[in-house]
Amino acid sequence: MNYFVTGATGFIGKRLVQRLVERGGTVFVLVRARSRPKYEQLLEFCGASSETIIPITGDLAESGLGVSEADRRRLTGTIDHCFHLAAIYDLKASAESQQLANIDGTRHLVELANDLNVGCLHLVSSIAAAGLYPGVFREDMFDEAEDLDHPYFRTKHESEGIVRREARVPWRIYRPGFAVGDSNTGVMDKIDGPYYFFKLIQKTRQLLPPWAPIVGLEGGRFNLVPVDYVVAAMDHIAHVPGEDNRCFHLVDSHPHRFGEILNIFAKAAHAPEMALRVNARVFDIIPPALLRTLGGLEPIQRVTNELLRELDLPPDVFQFLNWPTRYDDRETQRLLAGSGIQCPELQDYAWRLWDYWERHLDPDLFIDRSLAGQVKDRVVVITGASSGIGKATAFKLAEAGAKVVLAARGVEKLEQTKTEIEEKGGTAFIYSADLSDMEDCDRFVGQVLNDHGQIDILINNVGRSIRRSINHSYDRFHDFERTMQLNYFGCLRVTMGVLPSMEQRGRGHVVNISSIGVLSNAPRFSAYVASKAALEAFSRCAGAELADSGIDFTTINMPLVRTPMIAPTQIYQSVPTLTPEQAADLVARAIIEKPERLATRLGKAAQVAHAVSPRMMQTLMNTAFRMFPESSAALGQHEAMPEESRPSQEQLLLANLMRGLHW
């Protein structure tokens, strides 16, 4: 038996070709001249030779598919079944491309099928050919289709009409539901249909534990069918004699509502499920004119577009939530009876679809998440780079190919760091700068821009920390002034100097090294935390103002790190801390992911606890405050007190339970 197949290298097409080859047939496949590699891949997929799957050069856009006269003579009167699968199955595709592929391509195929006098023409259409018909759409219905305004619906409907009106050979039409991946392997070739909502499910899982109940939307019934069922059913029905000039729905006889589908995939993803689903029809009470007016407002458009971009959703997807059509498939089921072919239950294979998407299709997999991809050959300014977090970060970024610009007051340590970086093959430049001096901040920024032409990433790492309780600071107002001068005004001055050039270039990233103390409201660190909180507040405001300028702001609420800055507090020698290298890893993550805030789980928990029960957290922090002693440095003593060098069991227990908090 001889077959002719268009769209043979597509997701459905190559699986159908594989089954036709297994039947012992010879399959002629339409291949564009520039798509020869896809043909080779088809041979490999089917495990067949070029004598079994034979390429026919042509193009959907040309009359008669552009098949040569020699090939026409070769095929005339020899093709038992002609399968037309070449089409666009994508709501996001342009109207022009859908017109060309779905309508013009089908007309050209019908011309060729008539000329070749094929035994039967099989059109793979879609349930979209019914439009948004309100009610049950039977397999023998066609002209009754309604609401065909969307180009995908219109072109699928019109392509069926072309076959029905213009084909002079017997024909059969198949309307699959929304095809998803293979129910046995989960394999899928693109993000479409329910896959659009997988990113939303994934983000919900990242935010909430799986047992957390959430509120969501209910909608119409969406007919999902795995590709293996579509292919098996089509192959079987195509070879049943006496069923010409009929249409068959390849659908799930018992489809799920939109909210049920999301819950099935949420369960497969171990994400929170929607305990309460609000029917999306409630939005129908809003007058369409009002919706159009609101949707036309620029602020709403921008917020909506950003949300859609973040979740990777097409703009049209929400208009189909209340899908009104049910699809009767009694003729299909009549022909499949006794064949063993049936549509599996979604909940039985949803986990395979999710697993394949997360491993192979998740858009985040294709983002360059390497540090080198973000910093190679870029100018990265690191303040406070002579030791601790700054020095470790400099090594890490230089190793990834960044041109690191190191700033600190002391030249000697900077020279040593520069030498070590260059010995490992990196590139470093050093600048002596006192960032508590506003004039020196301006000089430093101007010099860097003059020397390098640009600053791609600014890491505000420089800082001064003071651990001293308020009742020992009544006569030390300068503690607050000097921390604010460096931690806020100095960093702010450098940032303000860098921003104009970033804004002009439409690209830049400012990373501020803040403290977990801002989230936990750490006692004894009122001066330090206040200065860091001020810088955070500025960054949030600046991030909002410059969101459309290509400039990102990231705040890292760094936990306690073992650096020279904490050395005067002896008790910190006995509590768990991060190493500078671990802190540098957080900086690298901030550069790669560009979040607004990067914090540890403990830091986030402290922030939530303060918001939910501020009095409880105040009591807890006060208890810790009383448990830990004032340092000898804070009291102006030169030698450590005994209780500093020998922390109690209670102090060590609390410090280990709340690892990284400042006490």
C-alpha cells in the first residue's frame, strides 16, 4: 500500500509515518528543499530506509504543492491514502502564516490529490474548526460552527470547507482535541494548550508548600488528548473500509474543566492545588465595553504584558477560559470498538507530561545561567574589594571572565588581590577610593568611566558594621552618622554616578550587599541595619522608576559572614557563619538571576514572622538580645570578657538554630 504524507516531519506526522511503515507500506513524504535534515531525522526516528520513506520535493505555498512533473507521473494512480497534516497548530501564530499554511496549503494539496487521483484524502483538522460553538458539536456538523473570529479557528474551519467542496476524491476528516505529549513517555515538541500554565504551577510550587490551599479559576471543558491516541485512532479509522466522506472527533469522551486540569497537573508537580475555584463566567457580568476601555489603559497594559511575559502566556489565552463546546465522538468510538485503542485518563499520565516539560521544555532551561554568560568581558565594579566578601567575589567573577574593577581605601591589599587574580589568568583593575567622602566617590566613578567607557555591573559591597546596643550609644551619635555616611550615602553617591551611563546604554545591574538584620530587625545593630535599610528603600524606588530602562536592582540580605568586619566581636568566633566564598556564591546567583531580593529561607521566615506577629518576634529578639552579652569592643575595653570567649550552651543552641542571624 502506498501513502503520501504532508507534515511528515512534524510531531504527529512522524508518528503516523512510523505506523504506516510498520504496516509494510511505502510512504512518500513532502519535503521542502531546505528541510532535507528533517527528512534524515524522520528516517532515523522510524528506523526506515530511503526506499521505504521516499522524499518528494515540494512546498505548501505553491500550486499543486510545487511537485515536479516527473514526480506527478510517478505518483498518479498509485497513492492509496493521502494524509494532509502540514498546517499550523498554534494560537500564537500570525494570521498571515495561518492563512498561508492552513487555507492556501490545503487548497494546493486538494489540487494535487485530485490530479493524482488518490484513493482517499485524509485531512487532519482540529476541534477549532467548530469555533466556539455553545453546546455539543457532533461529527456530522460543519456549517453550524460559530464565533470563528480568531484566525486559528477561521483557517481550520475554512480548510475543512475546501476539502468538502473541492475534493473530487473520497475524503475523511479528523478533528483532534488539544494534542499533548505521549501518554507513555511524556514526549512533546512545543509549549501549547495546557503547557502554557505549567510555568504558573511551577512558580506557585516555589512559593508555597504543596499542602497550602489556594484560590483559582474554574472554566469550560478543555479536550486534551495524548498524541499516541490521536495517531493510533487516525491510523485505525483510515484503514476501515466504507467510511469515506465522514468526519471523526479524536477527543477525550470525558473532558475535564479548566480548574480540574490545573489541579491534576498541580498534583503531578507536587504544587498547591486550588481548594476553591471561582467560575470564570463571573467576569461575563462586566460589560465588554468597560473591559476594552480598562484593557486599553497604558498602566494596565504594561502590568498585564509583564505578567504574561513572566508566566510565558500568550495574550489570547484568557479569552478561551470559558470554552463552551463539547465534542460528540460516537462515530469514532463505533469504529474503535474492539481495537483496544482508547483515550487514557489524564490523571494517569499527567505526571509524565509534567516531568518531560520540566526536564526538556521549561523555558528557563534555555536561559544562559552560567556566570560567564552574564559577566564575560563586562566591567564589574566591586567596592570594599580588599578583603572578605568583596575579595572572594572578585576572584569568582574574574575567573568567569569579568573585567573586575576593585575599589577600597588601602592600595596594598588591592595590589595583592590584583596580582592573585592575574596569576590565575583574570583581569583586574584597582582604584583607591574613600567612599565615605562624597567628592572621592565622584572622582572614582568618573575615573572608572573614563578608563573603561562603561560600568555593566555595580556591586555595592563596601560597608561598616557597629555592634552596640542603643543604651550604650546615647553619647555616640557619630556611630549612626558614620554608618549612614558609608553604607548609605557612599553607596548611593556611587550608584547615582553610575546610573546615567547605564540608562543611556539601556542596560545595567546594581547589586547591594545588605544584611539579614534588615529582615530580622537585629538588636544591637540599629545603626548598621538602619543604613542598609535606607539603601534597600532607595533601590526599591529606583527599581520601580527604571523598570523600563533595562536596569536591574538586586538586594542581597546577606547572613553573618566570617570577615574582618566581625572580628572585634569575640563571640562570633564560636557561632556558625558563612565563609566569604559562600557569600560570593550568593553574589554570583544574584548576577545570574537578577531577583529584586535574594535572601536565605531564615531571612524570609523572619520577615514573614514580623509581618504576621510583630509582637511575638519582638519578644523573641529581645530574649536573644538579653541572652548575648555586649562585646568588649562595644564597651571600649581592649581585652575580651570571659563570657565572650566562652559562650554558654544556650547561646550556642540559639545561634545554631538561627544560623546566620546577627546577635
